[in-house]
Amino acid sequence: MKVKSRKAVFGDWMFVILCILISAICIIPMLNLAAKSLSSTEYLIRHEVFLWPKGWDFEAYKTVLSDPKYQRAFGWTAILTVICTLLSLTMTALCAYPLIMPGLKGKGLINIFITITMFFNAGTIPNYLLMKDLKLLENPLVLIIPACLSVYNMIIMRSFFYGIPDSLRESAEIDGASFFKIFLKIYLPLSKPVFASLALFYAVGRWNGYGDALMYIKTAKQWFPLQLLLYNILNNVNAVEVAAQEGFMMPGLKESLKSAIVMFSTVPILLIYPWLQRYFIAGVTMGAVKE
């Protein structure tokens, strides 16, 4: 049995301590929010709540769950996340799969054009004018179409496809399989890890996104995603008229309600990760091996 040197043991302990610190940085804010959302207003007013609830009170969650605008925003965001994730995965696969074919003419030039979009874009104002000319302002499609493909995610998927042996594709071609049949019967079943990883990337990005809705949707409040609703509440909660409109009538309730809304919008997407963790790790690492 090989015994580790003192330097190696010290390095292991330093790595463990670093992981604990990073985990604490991520977990403590969530625990603080959860504690505030479950605490009574009197303790929140006195700023006595840190990591454990005091004076357990579920009034904030009752307010969130019973308010139609929160329910509508939550349902719409869930539907939007599913639609965007499925569409993005489809577009990513359809872009990545042809780019691994050795006989594709102009493949190098196509790759250059695609890569350029990672570093350069038209800017905020030209994008807004483009959405306006396309009649997408105040339209739910503006939350779906512009961001349906990520070049970075496409490169990950393309790299994963490169890792699948060419002999599988060549044997299928000899048997007379078509271009799309090879993709559906060979590449798709072998690519579950990368699809799961990118599904998580796309889902988290869409669930947490509010910048596009903030820019392109002003009056059509029925299309406000949950994060934009949360942004509006947190941004305007100090105004008396907005506080009254949003139901922040009790002193201290606004702090509890803000925390409850953040938890309400964060927990659902966090629950997805454990189900995709094994695919997530495999997809990211295998997609980075070969270009």
C-alpha cells in the first residue's frame, strides 16, 4: 500500500477546505433566504434572523401561492422553459451533427462564421430594432426565437459527436442508412449525457432569464416570466404605492415576502439537477476531450 507524503496530504486537506468554503458561499445565502421566508415579521424587523427561522410563519408562502399573478408567471415560465429547452436542443443537434461530417463542403468557413458570433454581436439597440422590425415586441416568441441556439453549447455537442467512433457511422452507411437515420439510430442514443447536460444549461438559462423580457415586453404582462415579476417587485418594493399594490401592508412582511418569492423561483430548478447530475458530469467531460 502506497503511503502519501506529507505534502500530498496537506494538498488534499487544502482542497477539502477550499471545497467547503465554496460550498458555504453558495449555501449560506440560500439558508438565509429560507430562514427569512419562514420567520415572523417581528423578528425580521429586529434583524434577528440569520440561518434558522424564528417565530415560524408561512404567511409569505400563502401570499405567493394564492396570488393569481404569481401562479400565472410560474406556469408560463415553466411552459416557456420546456419549449425553449426542447427547441434549443433540436437546433443545437441539427447544427452540430452536419459539422462532424468529413465530406461537408465549406465546413471550415462555416465553423469560422459560427465562432465569430461568440465574440461579436450587433449590440443592444440594433437587436431591439431588429425585434421591432420582425414584429416580435410584446410577443411571447421574442422570448423563444432569439436565444434558441447557443454556439458554446453547439461546440460542446459537436465535440461529443466527434468522440463517437466513425466506424459506427460508416457501417451504417454501408448498410444503406440515410443521413438522418444514422443520427436517430446511432448518435442520438449514444448522446444522452451531452443532451442532459445541455438541457440543464438551457433550462437554467431560460428559467433565470429576465433581460430579454425586460427589454422587449413592456405592456403585455401576461407574458412576464417569473424572474421579471420578481425583478419588478424587488426593484419597486420601497415605493409606498407599489408596496400597497403588491400586498406589503404589514411591517416586515415585505422582507419575508421577497425571500419567499426568491425561494419560490429558485427551488424548482434546483430540484432538477440531482436527476441529471450523472449525465451532466459525463456530458461536459466527454464533450471536452476531442475537438
